Amino acid sequence: MRNLDNPLVLLLAGGVGSRLNLLVQTRAKPAVPFAGFYRIIDFSLSNVMNAGFPHVGVLTQYKPLSLMRHLGTGDAWDLSGRIRGVKILPPRTGAKDSDWYKGTADAVRQNIDFIQAHPSREIVILSGDHIYRMDLEDMLRHHRRKEADVTIGMMVVPKSEIHQFGAGITNDEGRIIEWEEKPKVPRTNLASMGIYVFDTEYLLKILTENREESDFGMHLLPKAIERDNVFAYPFHGYWRDVGTIQAYWEANMDVIRPDSDISPQAWGIRPNPYAESLAADRCSARFKSGSSVHNSMISAGCVIEGEVVNSVLSPGVRVGKNVLVKDSVILHDCVLEEGARVDLAILDKRVRVGKGAVVGTGKDKKIANKEHPKHLYTGISLLGKEVVIPAGAVIGRNCIISPYRKPEDFSSLNIASGETI
Amino acid sequence: MKLKPKVLAMVLAGGRVDELNVLTAHRPKSAVPVGGFARVIDFPLSNLMQSGLELVALLSQYRSFSLINHVGIGAAWDMSGRHRGVFVLPPYQGFGQSNWYRGTADAVYQNLDFVRYHSPETLLILSGDHIYNMDYREIIEYHRQKDADLTVACIQVPMKSAHRFGVAEIDDEDGERGGRILQYIEKPANPKFKWASMTIYCFKPQVLYEVLDINAREDDSFGFGQDIIPRLMADQRRVYGYKFKGYWGYTRTIEEYWQTNMDFLGAEPKIKIEEWGIRTNLEHRAIRDYQPLKVSNDGSIENSLAYNGCVIEGRVENSILFPGVHVKPGAVVKDSVLFFDNLVGRNAVLNKVVSDVNVIYGAGSRVGAEGDVQKKNTTVIGWNNHLPDGMVIGSGCTLYPDLPPEKMVAEIIDGEVVR
């Protein structure tokens, strides 16, 4: 007998996240590596695991391959077994509803059969894009106590940032009485985290009422707030949408800050160490004589001969002699050859920086990237997968080197700030 | 049956090794941690995996839980599937006589029904107690080429330590590769040959069945080195030596164990762990759940290996830190091997210490040798001990596992054993 007490979880993992630029050129946003060997989706999945919810559907659409590989059987999050499971739900063609997902609500609507096949009293809808730890079980209890139709996870954010979120105004009992989606002029500082608990029957009802409405925040929730019982579940703590290069870099730096309040390990966040031999084939990190590491996070399999300061290194990174890595995020198996310098940069997997090359230099960090001025404007340079930087090259601030670029693609060894290759 | 493995590997992993002291109080030698993340057994198991040999039996007797727990279903070494697997073979009671394993040969003899069931073309029998990197396909290939009844992997050792091994005189039949074994003597008082047996044997199964049967009926001891090889030599069987040139970590004492760990370090490490392809079971002690290691602003770590889950706020030099070790500010760890989840308190100083799992060093405690470590003995701390603040322990000391607080006196002098 299926236990109706357990809610069904739907994890929305289909978004492009295009502001993450070339980090999402070959993978979906939830599959972007974070804090060494985690991926962003590990946070949501581990929250589900720690709540003990046994069944998850992951709605994918954009470049799902690395995400599917990462999820595997769901074993890593204890989501495999007789009544447990994680299912991938890609868009599909069928007798009806044969189309790509047009929005969050549309994606859920196209999987009504999945919901019906897994009877439950409530549906928990999460986004796979956020770095946070949340007690989802407590949120579910809150939802039941309030006898709500919908409960929305909400937190206080600075008023200057409210324009990025759905904003709600609550009454004394925590009921949401007014809703504004991405308001230009803020009237409240209570923002939606994109985490919902729906009464299953209620969800099915509003999804079928008007089949044109494709988005929860824009269409379904404002209507529900007007007519029905929608409550806020207040969240306090670290929560971050790492949807931009700037936010992604800052969240990584948040992990290594001395007074950091985010710790994947203490939060019970689990990676999948078996996917792509992420951790299974890694031996201990080696720190050679003469190396120096300060205020950094280093994953297994790294070999450090040079200096690493304020940086996060994924597994298998090699930092050669007289190398200086500072304020950077270096993903798996990058090689920084002798004398190289990397300052304020994000390096995707398997980048090689040649001898004596400099990545990230120049006093003026405000020269924004010319092609993507809204993505890179604080000095961070971005190097795509498997880029090879020629020995002696000098790369400025806010530069982008597209994936797989090799030394022959460089017409000059000097790449000025704001340039793109 | 194309997929049916032609080689069955049997790993002898049941021994305790008394000289390893408290490290084998609760686990067999093969389950002792080594090299920063692995267990001794991971070396032969990974060698087997890299050699494509994935039908494996583990003969286990002493305190086998840790080993069985570590090996799990063998998936960590890709040894799970239709024709792949790791089978743990403990001692058992039968209809006739029931015995503990009385020696290495007896352990195999008692499991001959298992061997016959798999009917391999070649039987690879090896000890699970050593640190090395070997492609077993080469010795198997040599064994087959020579149509040998037994091929023994041998390594050259200094004459002065040859008395600790079974030693062989190997002729020049195939030069550097190997040759026929002309003489074999187990642990001779006055050794004359430098080729020592690595306790890695390739057998023609039929020959092994016969000799084990005679050994069981006629002899009083049941060891491969002591009884089986001499019998085959006496019978003029085709016994060959395969010459191995790589690193072989033979750790029968605490000092050798310490030295083998140090061989992972240095500018040109003797054990190039990054190249050996060693895997461990990340489920064991849940080491997969650790986050990447953190070094604080004032922490420093040099000439060392450290795994995920470590937090380094003090100074670490020439040391090996297993997952989850926390070195607090002001603490100094030198020339030491700290197993899983040790906590080194503020301003504590550790010199040439081997520390089993879950040990807590109180603030300002001082443990181990002072001065030239090469001349001092290693101090060994058994698991789950809590050293109070300011405690002083000298070099060459041993603390038994789980000591009660009243045993933790203010000072323990050089060479003392606390049990």
C-alpha cells in the first residue's frame, strides 16, 4: 500500500539559465558544478532526501544529458528502492499536450499522468536551481496545519532585489493576500523562493481550469491568492539563486568565507560520487613542499605545488610550481602550468593554462564584457570547457574564452579586458 | 561461454599480524587504512580490477567484519555482475571435521569445492596484505607460456632482510622476466638468495588440488611457502619465478607501516598514488559524504596527503590525513599518519604518531618524538581515545583502544604501553 502521507515531489530542472553563459553551454543549470564536487541540484535533492520524501519526478528540457547521468538511479540520495525512486520526465509527444514545456505550470500540467500514477495528498514543487538547506517536512506540516490549498516558501530579501522575485503581502496569520510578480516598485520585502506545496486535488483543478496559463508565478498563483487559501512558509537562512555568473561566483566564495554559514557537509547535502567517476577514482589531495594554501576548498585528487588563495578547486586540479590562484573557481581536472597566474576567474572543466600565462589582469575591473555586458561586469573572466591558453598569454578582466578554444585560435597573446574569443 | 572468467583470484585476507599492534586490534591487516584514503586490501583489489580480473574470492578469518563491510558487494572495484563478483569465504562447519583455517594452504583447501565449481583455467592466489601496483596479466601470461605448474612472483630484497621471506634461486631462462626456480627455502636463517616470494602465486588448478590433498593428509602445517612450494619442488614440478621490479610495501611492523606511508610523500614519491589507479569503497565510513577539504587563512599544509572532509587550521607537514581529520588553530602535525575523523585540539603537537580512528587530542597535548624522527620510534594511539588537554606522551608509546579516562595520566614516558 502506498502511503498517502508522503507527498510527491516535482523538481523543475528544465530552465536554460542563460545568464550563466558558457557554464550552461553543455549542461542544464541544475547540473552546473558547485563547491568542488557538488552540482546545484544536489541541494534540492538532498533536502528531499533529508525530509524522507520517497518519490521525485525531475522535469527536464534543456540539455538534460549531464543531469540524467548525474541522477543515475537516484541511489546517491537514497531514492532507489521498492517505494522510492527518481524519475526523469522529459517533454514528449502524445495524443494530447504534445509540445515543449512552455513554463513551470505547463511542465507540471503535461505530467498530470505521472501525478495520477503516484497518488498523494500533496505535491511539493521545487526548483533545482538553488543553494539552500530547508526542512521540507516542516513546511509540509505547516501546510497541513494551515489547511492551505497552496503554501509558498518565502523569505525576506533586500527591497532592492525584490524586482527579481514574486513578492507577497501577508496578513497576521501568514496568509498571502496580495501578489506581485517581479514588481518594479517594491511594496514588500517578502520574496517567493519558487518552493510550493500544493494540495494535489487543488493543483489538478487549477491546472485544468485554463490550459493556456503556463507559469505558476505569473498566472496561477495570483489567481489562487485572490480566491483560495494561499499561505506563506517563512524561511530564514542561506538561500541563493545562482542564476548569474556573479551570483555563482559569490555563492562559491560564501562557502569558503571564514565565518561562512554554508556547509554542504553539515547541511547533509550529498553529491553523486559515482556519476562520471566524480569521486570514485580520486585519491587524496597532494600538497607538495613549497606549496601554500589559504582560505580555500580543495577536492580529492588535486595536486598543489604553487599557491592557492581564496579559491574553490574541484577534483583533479593540478596547480604547478610558482602558480598563483586567487579568488577563483576551478572546475575538474584543470591544469595550471608552471608560473601561471589566475586571478578572479571561473575555469570550466579540463582547462589548461600554459606556462607563465596570466588569466585575469588589469586594474580596471569595470570594463564589462563587450558581447555580454550584463553577464560579466565585475572583473570575473570565464574560460570554457577544455580551453587551452597558450604559454605566456595575458588575458584581461571580464573576458570570455569559448569552450574548446586552442592556442591556434588566439590571434594575439594579449586579450584585453572585455574581449571574447 | 565466452564471458566465463578463465582466472579465479583468491585473496588471502584473514591474518592479524601481531606486530601491527593496536592497529589490528579490531580489524585484519588487510583492512588497515593506508595512504590517506584507502585500506591495504584496496591495493590488490584495484590491481585485480585494472588487470580485468573480476572473479574474486576473499579468504577471511580474523575479525572479518571490517573487511566484509569494506568490500561490500564489490561494486567499488566493478566486481559485480553476471560473471563478476567478490565472494567472502569465512571458515565454516561441515559434516566431517570443522576447523579454523590452519594456514594459507588450508584456507584454500577448505574451499576447494568453491574453486572446482568455478573450474578456472588458472588460479591466482595472492596475499591481501601488501602495498604494490602490478598488472597480474603479465605473470599469468608468463605462467601460461612456460606451461608452469606454479609461478611465484618474486622481488629482489637486501640479503640482510632475506631471512624474513621465502627466497628462491631463479635460473636465467628468460633473463629479466623470470626463470625456473632451482631452489626455494622458506625463511632461511642464513639466506643465500635475494629473490623473495611476494606471496603471489599462479597455479595450474589440477596440480594444486593434488598437492593440497597430500598436504592435508600427510603434513602438520599448512602454508604455501612452508609446505606447498617445497613439496612441488621435491616432486620436480615446473615451478617458475616471475621477476617483479616495482615498489612492494611489506609492512609487518609499525616502523615499516609508518615508512610505507611516508613512501607516498616527498618530491619524487616511491608510491605514485595518482598513477596507481587505486579505488576504495566510498560507502565505508560514508566518506563520500564529506565535502572538499578546507584550509583556513592561518592553516598550512606541505608535503602531505589529505582527503575530503579534513579541516586544516593549524600546521601540517610530512603527514597523511585520512577523511574527516580536523587540525585546530595553533596545532602542529608532523611526520604522522592520522586515520579517519581525528580531532587535533588547539596548540597540540604531534610528531611521528600513527593514530587510529576517532582519536581526540586535547588542547596543548604533546604526543610523540622530539628531534630527529628517523631515530625515534613511532607512537601508536588506538581508536576512540580521548587525550585530555595538556597530556604528554613520549615516543615509541602504545595506547590501547578505548582507554578509560583514569588511564590518561598527565605524562606517559617513551616506550610505555598503556592497556
